[in-house]
Amino acid sequence: MTLRATPDISGHCTRCNHGVRTVQPWPHWRRVRYGYFAVLVGALFCAPVILADGFVLIPMLMVFIASIGPLNSLVRKMPTCADCGAPIEGGLPPLQPKSA
């Protein structure tokens, strides 16, 4: 898989010490994450069917629930330098936990 960098200079790399083109993560991972939770709510309404077939559907639901970890890591991914691969400061901020 080839990575595509932005066509123009879009960030400053501290390792290269000059303006560089950046490799941006796919911007729609957050929407995919919201869709994930919508499917999980839909599974809640299908609970009687899921519980009736405990041999297949319950393990599949466990795998689905475990898949939130890689999805969260894709949401948090920072833009990187196209030349050296260092994270770019001042790019898209990572997810921050809400303070109480």
C-alpha cells in the first residue's frame, strides 16, 4: 500500500528542521467509530436473538467488541512527515479524555 502525502507543504518537521509535506490519516475514522457504536446499540436490541444462538453469535459479538481498540488507535493517529516519518507537531490533535 502506498501512502500519499499532501501536494503542498503542510507542516513543520522538527527532525528535518524545515517545512514538509505530511501524510495525513484518513479523516473519516471518527465517523466510522460512531457507526461502530450505532451497530453496538443495534446489537442491544437484537439481544434475544443473540442469546438464543450462543454458539456462534456470542463469540462473534465478543470479537466485534474487541475491535474497538484498533479503531480507537486509528482515530488517534497523528499526521507524519513524508520524508522521515516523524509525527508532526501542531497537526490534528489526538483524542483527549473529557475532564469531569
